[in-house]
Amino acid sequence: MEHDHIMHRPKHTLKDFLPLISILAVIVLFTAYMLSTTSSPDVMFGMRMFMSGFFLIFGVFKIIKWKGFVQAYQEYDVLAKKSIFYAYLYPLIEIGLGLAYFFALNLLLTNIITLIIMLIGSYGVWLKLKEKEDIPCACLGVVFKLPMTKVTLFEDLLMALMAVTMISILI
């Protein structure tokens, strides 16, 4: 029995994710370095440094080809679909969050904002993954041709989980 009407995602290989893996390795190394510079490293500081590196690097990659990012982001983000202004603003929000985490600026508010945008982003990614449509992920802008997969959803949910963890530590 043929099922030609069913859209299948192409199988992705490790090679497809090398840019993402490399950048995440840089973020982990940055986090490890920052932890090594403090006399009493703790989980909160480690998560702050990881999220700082994540948001700064990912935000900058989005700005490199800003218009392309906006077009790709509007394919799946529920807010970006409704507001091109939000789509253009998003990389600046990420960079702002990265700086706020690095400098420990109003961490409760920073984590609440992170939680909200990561959950909204997760929802949009989840909806698009359900469609089984093969589209590019805008997580690193459009500098690299990364496919949207469950990895994208995992990244968003991981950031949301770290934000929730830090909120629980702060309150």
C-alpha cells in the first residue's frame, strides 16, 4: 500500500548538525572557563554563563543575515508570524538576555522573560514538527543550513528548564 500523500522528513546526519555542535561546544568551553575563574563555582553561576554564551552567540548569528533570519523565523514562531517587528526584535532580545545573564542584571525578570519566550518558541517549533514539514531552523540565523528537528525543540525546552530552575533558586 502506497502512502505518497504522507510527507516524510529526510533523514539528517551528524554532518547536518556540525555547526550547531561546534557552537554548543564553544558555549560549554566558555562556561567551563568562567566556572574555573571563580573561587566558589555554583550551579546558578554555571547556568548563567551557559545561557549568556548561548543567547549572545545565537543572537549575533541571527543578526548576520537579519532579513533572512526574519523570513525563516516567521515560518514557525507564533509571535513572529503575527508581528514582523517581533521577528526583527528577537535577536536583540536574545543579545539583551545574554548580557543580562553575564552581568547578573535583574535575574528574576531576566529568567521570567527567558521562560516566556522559550515556551512560546517551543510551542511554535512543536506545531511545525507536528506538520512533518522539512524547514530550516532559524536558531543560528540563516548563516548555516540547519534543519528544524526535535533538537530545536530540546534547545528551547532546555533553556526554559534552566530559567525555571534559576527562578526557583531566586524566590
